[in-house]
Amino acid sequence: MEYIEIAGAGKRISRLIKGTDYFVHDAYDKAATNMDAFLSIGGNTVDTAHIYCGGQSEEVLGRYMKERGNRDQIVILTKGAHHDQNGPRVNADAIRSDLLESLERLQTDHVEMYALHRDDPNTPVSVILEALNEHIESGKIGAIGASNWTWQRLEEANAYAAANGLKGFTFSSPNLSLAKANEPFWEGCVSADAETLAWHEQTKLPLLSWSSQARGFFTGRFTPEVRDNEDLVRVFYSDGNWERLRRAEQLANSKKTSPIQIALAYVLNQTFPTCALIGAQNQAELLSCDEGSRITLTPAEITWLDLGSDVPAGI
């Protein structure tokens, strides 16, 4: 397993990050088995959120760490201040309330990484950063980041932090995958476009990608004629993505691997630090991700996969 550094986290971050949005009490044994397997391949970073499974995700992870006695081996990334039925709640009160409840569920006094789950462009970055820094100073949060923020808002926030002696965002977590989204998965979600990638290349801000494998688009289960998954059709079905799939299949054949592993390698072979959030729920899926994380792609292969340049040599 490879690792990256994220300022403020205090621990190295595994390039594969375990998703937990299926952790529920009724399937605790499955969650615990999956966590054991993830740690066995060198993974150490786990992604959860205040809203996942109505709070059960954090509660199950907290129970797991207490029963295994392995809190010190795990890097926790949790997220808060998600919108509710009344609209945005990216404000100091919501951040404080969600964070304290998350810590209670997780049975810990701090998290290594904390991200705002959504943005509210109507809330000044000054208000947001001052609220987050309060919890950094108290020791409840290590690194702070943003999920589903545009690069422009990230830049604005970090400029304010630098000018006012505050800790800024040291990671971002949008969607990044070889398949490009036609539209957001959910309202307010952000997928990394060419401008976003160029900004990350310039700043070297780590990017932690959710839906890093495009929800199984590259597994071979989907064709233009298979339209039973409405969300996948809406978000990923396009001529460009079918061509990306074809190229991933061609490159996978030349490297004796699979298209889904090529798609994962695409995320992990960017020109700036990246990690991939993975949804592996069994041993076969986990091993596939582990193998995919070890694939090296050249810059020419990355560009070609994303529909640019000529076919690289050897394909």
C-alpha cells in the first residue's frame, strides 16, 4: 500500500480509503470483516459521515475500533454540515453539533480529518474557517478539508486563511473518475473537471476521490443498451464515456489486468497527490482494488484514456 501526507492529519494516509456508507448495526459482522481485510492489505484510512446510514456508519466504526482496540491504527475522515430538508447548514452551529455527535458515535475525542460535506456559497469563507479553526485549536480535528467544493471556493478559503493566520483546507474530496459525469450525482455535488485538475496540479492540494471507479461503469456489466440503472444512465452514459471504456479495455488487455483496475489507476496516477475512496464489500473486490492501486500509468496513457493524444506505444 502506498501512502500520502496531508498537512494536519498527523498520520500518513493510505491511497485506498475505505468507504463505510453501508455500515449498519444489522450487518456489523460484515463491516468488521471488511475492516479487518482492509487493514490486512495496509489500508488505514476510513471515510464516513454524519449522515451515512442515519448515523449507523459512525456508530458501527466506533464499535469496531473499541472491540478491536485499534483506534490508534486508523485514520478517520468524517464529514458534517450536510444540507437537510430546510436547505444549507454550513454554519458554525451545524459544524459544532455534527462534529460533537460524530465524535460521540465514533467513541473518540478527535478525528484526523474533517470535511464539510457540502458548500453554501452564500456563507462567507471567513465564517466557515473561523468555526473550523476553533475545533482544530481544541484538538478535536486535525486536518480540515472540503467535499464537493469548487476549486474557486477552495482557493478563496485558503487565501483568507493565509491572510488571517488560520489553518486552511489541506485536502479536497470531489468526484474524480475516468468516466466524466454528465451532471451531478446529487444537487450540489462536484466532479473534477479539467480546470479543477489543473488547479490541483498547480497547488498540489491532495484530492480524495469519491466514486473513484464511477460506480462500476468499467466492470463490463454496462452497455449502451443496458439501461436499468437510472442514475448510472443519467450521470455516465455518453459517447465519450463509452470510448473511455473501450480504451480502458484495450489498455487493460495490454497490461493483463481489468478495465475497472485501469479506471482506479487513472485516479491514482495523476500529477498531484490523490487517494481513491473505494466501496469494496467483499474479498474479491478488495483484492481488485489493491491490485489496481499498484498499476503505473504513464502520462501518455493517462492522456489517451481521457480521449487525448495518439495511442501510446505498446498498446
